[in-house]
Amino acid sequence: MIMSAENYLTASKAFVMMQGIHAVFDRLMLEDFYPPIKSLVLCLQKSLKSRFGDIETNQPIGLCTYLDPRFKDHAFRDKDALATLKCELIEKVTELLEDDEVLPIQPEEETNLDSLSIWMEFDSKIHNIRTPKSAAEKAVEEIEMYEKEAVIKRSSCPLQWWRQHKTIYPALYKLFINKCNIVVTSVPCERAFSKAGYVISDRRTRLTSSKVTHIMFLNQCK
């Protein structure tokens, strides 16, 4: 089961799942079903489009999707939404790099070399390429490198991948840790993120609030 009370869905899967559901509905409409069934499928299709038709313009979910190494830009159908997201991502990465930037050490004044020195041509070339890159240039470079990485298997853990690549993409790693922890669930947040919620899910039964209190007390006394 993809999503249930015990198996929460990460926001990065939202785009792909919506596309998959729409594709299934399209195939169902081609089947020779009874009219009431087709009417139900059509109703579900319209409902999904009205609720999630512009989901790819949602910036937080888009960022989660793009920074998930299982999906990246392959999960986007709306090219305009993807282009907008990339611009916003470059700005965020640039800000992070500017915050972490250390003032460069002023180089010592170079002495004038003899025009007949054998090193004159080489040193002049090096001098021209030693200009430090701006934070914006570094941001674009880091994002392009990330894009060129092959996507990982859908069953792989994106968090583990980022832990292994955090030194290669330090700014993107920070963004992933801080922004890409959205969980899609219809249950109250205390059910998803509290110990009491864990007890309820673990028992897989309808517990009254008084019973939950008693179980919590017994767990603390262990």
C-alpha cells in the first residue's frame, strides 16, 4: 500500500502519483464498462483536476520533488512551472552560498616579471583565469551538476543519497534537509508526529482518549 495511516507519503511523490492516477483514469475510460462506472471515473477525474490541476505551481512541493534524486525534473510536465522553480532555486542557493562565503585573502602584490622570462606567458594565462566565481555562478554550477547525476531507483532512500553527497552539493543538501521534509497525510499532526499518535497507530485499533492516556502512562513506566 502506497499510503495509509501507518505509511505516510512524502510530498515529492505528489506530482508523479497525480500523473499516474490520471493515466489510469484515461485507460479506464477506454474500457468497455457500464455507463455508471464510466460516469464515476469521469467524476473522479474532474475532481482531481479541480483540486490538483495546478499542483506543479506549488513551490514547496515542487522543491521537494526537484531535490528528490528519484525524480528531479523528470516529474514535471509543466515546463513553465519547472523554469520558475529553477529560478527560485538559484536564488535560494545563491543566498546560502553568500552566507557561507569567506572574505578572500588578498593576494600578495606580484612583482613585475622580466619580459624575457620563460614563465611570462604561463603566468599571464593563470592571472586571467584566477578570477573568483560569484555566488550566483557557483549556484548554477552546483544545480547543473546535480541535474546531470543519474536518478536513483524509486525504492531507494533519498535521505541516504543526500547524506552520501552532502559534500558534493553542500548548499542543495542544506535546502533538502530544511525544506524537503513535508509529509502528506490527512490525519492530525499530533497523530503523525507524537508518541501518543505512535501508540494509536501501533495498536491499529480505535482507542478512546482515556485508554491512550493509560497506555502512555504504562509506556513511560517501563
